[in-house]
Amino acid sequence: MRKTTTLLLGAALAAIAMPASASAKMVKQCKDLGITEIKNCASCHNDKKPSKTDLNEVGKWLMAQKEARKAADCDMAWLKEYYASKK
Ligand code: HEC
């Protein structure tokens, strides 16, 4: 019984932790790609508690690209094009 509870709790926690860790990965990916404009969560989100619905101009652009490219996930490398077009 106890084991089951621990397992379920673990699975639930993993599910909750997923999006945030994926986003932390986004920040790191940008750093690795040399996209210096992305500094933290606020670079793509407006809210103190980031979610899918508080995306700023950059975040919305990424979502539009995801749609246009029919990609499963946002690719941080796209941002190079975004910032290149801003120069
Ligand atoms: C480079 C831009 C960018 C950065 C930086 C970024 N996010 Fe996001 N975030 C997005 C985009 C775009 C989505 C929507 C992703 C999708 O639906 O494919 C998103 C979605 C999310 C979601 C909703 C996930 C879901 O699947 O419902 C959360 C929560 C989130 N971000 C938190 C964060 C946190 C916390 C940070 C900082 C560690 C962060 N984000 C940094 C662009 C970013």
C-alpha cells in the first residue's frame, strides 16, 4: 500500500515538474546557442508564474513558428532568425 502511494506521488511530481524543467532547458539551450537576448523566464513570459497563456512577443513568435513548421516542440535555434530580423 505504502509503496503504491509513493509510486503515485512520484509520478505526479514528475508530471508537475516536467514543464518547468523543459523551460529551464529552453533558457540553457539559448545560452548554448549564444542567444544572449534570452536571459531567464521573463525573456518569453510576462507573468511571475510562467504558463502557456502569459507569453510575451518572443514567446508568441515561438508558438507561431511551431505551428507554421508543424513542429512538435519549439526549437530555440529559430530565435536566431527572430533576432536577426530585428536588427
Ligand atoms: C525562449 C523562450 C522561453 C523561455 C526563456 C521560457 N519559456 Fe516557458 N514557454 C515558452 C513557450 C514558447 C511555451 C509554450 C510551449 C509550447 O506549448 O510548445 C512555454 C510554456 C511554458 C509553460 C507551460 C508548459 C505547458 O506545457 O503547459 C510553463 C509552466 C513555462 N513555460 C515556464 C517557464 C519557466 C519557469 C521559465 C524559466 C525557467 C520559462 N518558462 C522560460 C517559452 C519560453
